[in-house]
Amino acid sequence: MLKLKNIKKQFGDLTVLDGIDLELKKGEVAAIIGPSGTGKSTLLRCINLLETPTKGTIEIDGFSVDSKNLSPKDCIELRKKTAMVFQNYSLFKNKTVLENIMMPMTLVQKKDKKVAEEEAMALLKKVGLADKRDYYPSRLSGGQQQRIGIARALAVHPEIILFDEPTSSLDPELVNEVLELIRELSNEHECTMLIVTHEMRFALEIANKIIFMEKGKVVEEGSPNELLYNSTNERTRSYFKQFI
Ligand code: ADP
Ligand code: MG
């Protein structure tokens, strides 16, 4: 479903991604774990072409693009297959909850407004916030805003959802409602999920694959058990020791 080949990203002299290869199967839930500054966010941003990789190819659901010859049309096509959930929610502050979810449907997918509204309401029910449809984001808690962020990501029926530390801006007591929602989605196996998170226990519980990244490289990937308890890689062992 997702296939990354030799993705490199440089900002000037700084190499942030140093040849990332990664494959995910349809419906797979993978967690990226690693120290900060390692390039995790940059990797997610390269997958949906918010950043242009310096080198490498990205394939999603059979559609492949090479960083060497990216046309605007390719970018649009690839972006349609992805959705991103950001650390800081990134909701439009001057739009209501319902409008926030409708926007990608009317603007990107060119759906009829009535249809979009019906679908947005169904998504609001799914994330348990139907009664907040006419609220502006500032009236919601961080946890509620992030649930809206997730509903908006689902609105475009992406092949893959990219979560960038979805709970790290939240007060501790609000983390669970968001993790619970992500857990529910992962159980539905409808779309592939790639989640950057520091919530190790959560990652171990829902991910069938853990990807350990450090300094722009994938050090090791495997099942939670393999990485946490059975790795023979010295870097992996020393990083994961803190979680055992
Ligand atoms: P992580 O998400 O693992 O914490 P990031 O992908 O955010 O890491 O950042 C990796 C490195 O790339 C950091 O050193 C960061 O300063 C640098 N970086 C990220 N985005 C840019 C940018 N737009 N311009 C220059 N450097 C950047
Ligand atoms: Mg980051």
C-alpha cells in the first residue's frame, strides 16, 4: 500500500532523512518511535509532499511519484490518498466544527454541499461530538479539537492517515479520549495508519509494526515484541530500555 524507496531530505547542508525505505500493507498500523530531531515529522511531511524529498520515490496504493520529476498533478493525486493529523490540531479558527470537516470535501473532493454536510455529521457522530457542530474550535477542549482533526482527516477517505504526535499538545487528562478514538479506528482496519508517537504503551498495544528511527535513518523495524524485547541491535536495545 505504501512503499518508500530511498527517501532523502536535505535542508541546505543538513541531511534530515538519509535514505528511508519503508513498506506498509493495507490496513496496517505502524508507529514511528525515536528521539526528537530525528526526522519523524519530516518523513510524514515528505509522504504527503508537504515537503519535497530531495531524492527517492513514494508509492501509495499503486500510484508512484519520483522526487526527480514531480508534476503539480502528481502532487494533487498523491495528496488525495493521504490525510494528516497534526500535533496542534490545525483547525480553521474562523470556521465552525462542521465547516472544518466539510472543507476538504467541498474544496478538494468537490462534493455537493448537502452531501458533504451529511457525511460531516456522520463523522461528528463517530467521534462523539455531534452536539458541537456549530461551535468554533476555541470553545472546545484540546482533546475535542483533536477528535475534530481526526474527523476531518477521515472526511477524504484517505488510503493512509499520517498522525504526527497527535496527543503531545494535550493535557494528560485529555490524552486518553484521543488515543481511544485512534484505537477504535485501528480496529476497523479501513485505512492504513502511520503514527509518530511518544506514547509507548499505546504504540505497543495498537501497532502491528514499530519503526525505530534515529538520525534520519530507520534503525530497525519489526513487531512490538521483536523491538522491545528481542532486538539484537545495540541502538534499539539501548533506546527501548527506557520503556521496559
Ligand atoms: P522530529 O519530528 O523527529 O522531532 P523533525 O523532522 O521535526 O524531527 O526535524 C528533523 C530535523 O530537521 C531537525 O534538526 C529540524 O531542525 C530540521 N528541520 C525540519 N524542518 C526544517 C526546515 N523547514 N528547514 C530547516 N530545517 C528543518
Ligand atoms: Mg516531530
